[in-house]
Amino acid sequence: MPDGGQASRPSPDPSRGGYLFDGWFQGDIAYDFTQPVTSSITLTARWTKADTQHWAISPTQGPAAGGAKFTLTPPAQRGIKFSQASLGYMHSAAIGSDGNLYTWGYNGEGQLGREPAEAWPASRPGPVGFPGKPQATSICFDQTRWRGVCSAAGKNLAPNPDGTWNATTPAYTPGPVPAAIDWTQDGRQQQTDTSNTYRYLSIASLPLTGGNGMLLLLATGLLAAGAAAAAKNRRQQTQTNTSHE
């Protein structure tokens, strides 16, 4: 291309199995294909994993007595950035690194050009998209609900600065149990994520650390005391039988 000319955006966009294309970048900056090229440049394609609907639980097992803390990691967020923007008093528009047009602002007459118009809050950039961060609202450990109330709900659900969420398990019988996560995005309820499984461990399976270790030690002590009492009873019975002979 001649010095000062414009690079052409590759068409169609590249594809990669299991990923969504976020656009062409020059370093960390979304490349603007309307700018003149005056020197050699290198553009890099950036991607986001295609799974943007499923949360993850870590760790995936804990004691049947409950009380174990765990972390919820939200779905992957798109890495789209703006390469151009035009800001107005009533509404604004921008070109995303993915090549799409995004708008936000007043939308009383549908001037943002979204379809459907309610797809995203008018105050947030939306495609004509950057969705907000996922918000966990509840987690149910057996997916059993009575009149809309979960019978084994996670407790102390709270967000972390990195976007993950912490919660504490309720008590439950040992074994694997499906976990259902209710969540919202931009204030809208999303489909419940039922892709996770959590395993409750019996006392005998717990490591000898912390509170779990104390539970196991207590159980071991009770078993030892029971065995000692049984042995004493057997000795007494043996002595009684010998005296009768």
C-alpha cells in the first residue's frame, strides 16, 4: 500500500473453534482501519472463549456438615474495545474492535437503532455491546425448590473485586449433588446455569486439617472408646465363664 494509505479490514473475520473474535489489535489498542499507515505495523487477532453462559465452582467438593467456603467464577467477558467514538449530547456511537457499531444514550424514539430496542439498557453501549458483569443472585445445591424457595441454598454469597463470588455450603448428605446458579446481567434474569456438580464428602473422607480435621479426630476418638468398651465387656464375660467352670 502507498505511504499514508489505509489498511483494509480483513473480510470475513477469522474464525477459531470454541472462541469468539474480539477484533484486530495493535498491542493493547483496538486498531482503527480509517487511520493512515505511515510505517510497518503488526496486527493481532484477539479472542474470548465461546462459553459466556456458564459459571464455575471451586472447589467442587466439601464436607457433608456444610460450612465450607467456595468461589463462583462468572462466565468469560468479551474483550471488545472501541477503535472510534463519536459522543453527542443525547446519544453516542462507537465502532468496536469486532467491527460492529455500538450506541448508547437517549432512545425514546428508537434512535439507537437496536434490535430489539430493549436488548441492553440505553445507558450502556449495545450493538446496532458490552454487557455488564454477571451478578450471582443465588446457588441451590440440589435444585429442589418448594414454592420457589431452595431447600439447600448456599449462604453468605458475596462478590470479590476480581469478579468471582464467594459463598458457604449448606449441610447435605454425602455424595455428588447438582448445583444451580441463578444470575443476572444488566439487571435482566439469565437462564439458570445447571452445568456444575459439587461433591459432599463423608467424615471419613475429610483431611486432618482445620475444622474438618477436628471432626475426623472426634469421630476416631469415639470409635476408639467404643472399641475399648467392647473389649472390656468381652474380658468380663470371659472371666465370668471361667469362674463358673
